[in-house]
Amino acid sequence: MKKQIKKLFLGTGLISIVPVFALAAQCGKEGPITRPSNYIPENQRVAEIVKDTTFTLPEEMVGTKLVVITDSGRVTDKSFNQSQWEALNVLQDQTMTKKTTEDGKTQDVFNLNISSIEPSGDYISAYNAALSSGNKVWVLSGFTHGDHIKSYIKANASRLKNAGVKIINVDFVIDPEEVGYADVYNLTFKVNEVSYVAGYALAKFISENETENKKLSSFGGGPFNAVTDFITGYLKGIYDWNKENPDKKVTHTPVRLDSGFVPGEQLNNVINGLLAENPVSAYPVAGPATQSTITINNSKSNSKTKYIIGVDVDQSKSLGTESSGLFFTSVMKNLTQAVYDTILEVVFNSNKKPIFKGGSSKHIKKGDIAENWVKLAASTLTNEALRTKAQEAITTAQNKFNSLSAEDKAFLDEDKAEKGGQQYENLQDLINKLLEKINS
């Protein structure tokens, strides 16, 4: 199994200004459960979710406390953290009931107590705050928790067990057997699948709508699977389009994997080098690089780059309306769906989806397209006619993916350039081989 490495993409290094013990919902004096102050109204949410409409909260679970603990940034970041926070918002909405007060008015009754903690680097204090506040469900947002939560569980396993805490790791993995605590659940994502759909769709769209420039581009922050899975699936999709449509081929520029994830000289050098190739599209897989690519591209009066693919969440929403018209699509991890599904199963024993039941004791789930854990965002291109054609291309590509055999789908998640071929340890070499196939 591939080593699961890091949540890197939209985690732009924001430093929380919220003290570690400042939980966003009531955690001290007990009383009626209220909505947290950072509750996100449904019309302001960034994620789409398929709810289990048959779910009913067991009476004995009324009052259960659930908390999202970020590794950096806010739960209102319109991105990675917010997607997980929205899952708890949905659960609180879904389990809300009504009562009539003595004066005949209708009042909302909240039956799940949701909160958030935004550490400023002191993770152990954050975990202690979550435990002492009686939170039964901890959603840990991002890879930086990894070593900290490992150490904490090893030192506090009996306290956690006595408190009945279930720990959900989002986009990183720790071994329950290694830390000696069974109630650890790891959520990861088959982004190669949805990236394949994006690559196939983009190749179809460009080949049919751009008469002169059919050159695509991409780059990544580092040479490891958390980055390259986004790129290799996309390249395999482009290759399949070219193979099936030899009279409508697109090409692709060289792919660098050394931009890093911090805005600055190195990232800008990679972006400027990419734009100098005059590609019609760009697919940055490196955190703040999407915004940096758009900013630098907009500063060039003669730029040829007209289409962007985002990562992790729907970046047409998270980066603001001023840039939304550039987005062909975004390759999304549906973090909201993943957290929601997992909580229903492992906390409330109510999910119809087999997430962890009957699986490995290591509790590692890699969600796919079929489960709605990865998906493409709708195109938001400014030109209505092109937006319609982009959406049609996405639909065609999704149908293409659906028609693949189980063997073909498994290949998308392998570090191989050919089915049954060699396994690449050097991921830059793998990408170079895929580019050679595309451009031949």
C-alpha cells in the first residue's frame, strides 16, 4: 500500500489567533446545547453532501460532543478545515428537533454538541482540552497531527478508553495497533480516480474547443504520492483520450515537482517557467500555488493560459469570485462526506455504507468516486457556451471512468505507466514516462 503522506494542498499556513482552550461551542458549564458561534449557514457552505435521510439519533446518544481540531488555520477557511467542520454542522442540523415553549412559540432543540479547537501549535494542550470537555468524537484535520496524536494516545490510552473517545484522522494514517488504541479511524482518498476524469475531460474539451493551442501543463510541490496521485491519474486520463482520438491529440509540458508549498521565490520561479511554455491550461498541485498561478498569470498581458484546475476543494468558491471564471473544474476530496459517513458508522452505528465494518483492524479507508468521497467540481468558466461544453466533457469523462474494468481502475491507483508494468519508486520518472506516452 502506498505510504499516506500529508495534507498539503490548501493548508496555506494560516496561524490561528484562537487560544488553544477557546472552544467555539459551549464546553464548560452544562446547559441547553446551542449552535456554535462559527456555525456555517447552509447557503454559505463549500461542500455538497449526500445525507442518510433515514438516520435517527439514538436517544442514548443525545448530548454527544463532537469536536474538529485543526492542525493549522480556522474551521471557517472555506477549504480543508471548513469541509470537515461542515460535516458536524450537517449532523447538528439533521438531529435538531423542535419544541413548543410555554408561550406557544416554536424553539429549536439541538441534540448534538459540536465545537472546534484551533491550536496555535500546542497540540497536547488541545487534546487535553478536548478530553476534559467530554468530547467523544475527535476529528483531526490534517497530517501535522500525526506524531503529536501518536504520542498522546500512547501516553493516555487508558484515559481515552475510559472516556469512550473515537479519533478520526483526516488525510493521514496512524496504526491503531502501534499506538495501542482500537478506536482510531483513518480517512484517505483515491484522488487518482477523479484526477483521471479531470484529465480525460480537459483533453476532450481543449482538443474540441481550442484550434491553435492544445498544450496542457501541471506542476507539484514535492515528489511524493500526496502530490503525484493528483498528477498521475490526470496524465493517464489525457493519455487515454489521445489514444482513443489520434486526430484530436493534446500535448503536455514537462512537469516539475519542486515548487514547494510556500509562496515565494521558488514557487514563483516554477510558475513563471510553466507560463513561459504558453500552455492553455494549468493544474497546480501545491497549496497556495493555485492562487499564485492565477495572480502571476493575470499580471502577464500576453498570457495564453485560460483554464485552471483546482485541488482538494472547489477552489472556484474558496479563492473568491474574482477568479472563479478561470476554473475548468477542481479535483476534490469530499471531506464533508467522508467525515459524515464515518461518524454515522463508527459513532452512531447507523450508516448503510460499509466504511470500516468487516475491514482491517488498522482502520484505513481509501474512499473513491463510487462512495462520493472524491469528485469533480462543476465548471465555472465565465463564457457560458464554454462552461456548458466543459460540463459536457466532464460528463463524458465520468462515463468513460464508469466503463473501466476493475483492473483498469486499480491501475489508476498504481505507480505504474503501463498495466502490469514496472512499479516506479522515483515518481518523477513515472511522470516523465507518462508524458512521453502523451506526447509521442
